[in-house]
Amino acid sequence: MKEKIYEIEIEETLQRVVKVKAFNLSEAIDKVKDKYDNEEIVLDASDYIDTKFNEYNDNSIIKKQHSYAER
């Protein structure tokens, strides 16, 4: 049997809970997004939660683009 080449995607999950004062949930999320976008909040190894290994395919790209668009 001949070996095949596989593309394996490595996905790490980092997560942090941030407390923020706001008048409503939407404002709170916007404030945290702004801090994240301005690199005032930077996730690092101490925020590590999980690692997943999956076969890579074009659908992975579509899922990631959709997920980022939700931000």
C-alpha cells in the first residue's frame, strides 16, 4: 500500500473572561472587541484551553471566514 499525503489542521483554543462596565450587553461586547482589536487585550499561553487535530479541507476555510465575520 502506498502512503498518501494528508493535510492536518491544528487548531488551538484560547479563552479569557473580561469584565467590563456597560449599559447593555451589546455595548459591553463592542468595548471588549475594540480593546481586542487595539491589542489592549492579547490572549497568550495562560489562556490555553484545548487543541484539536482535523483533516484540512476547503470547508475549514469557509467555516473560519464565517466565524470571523460574526465578530
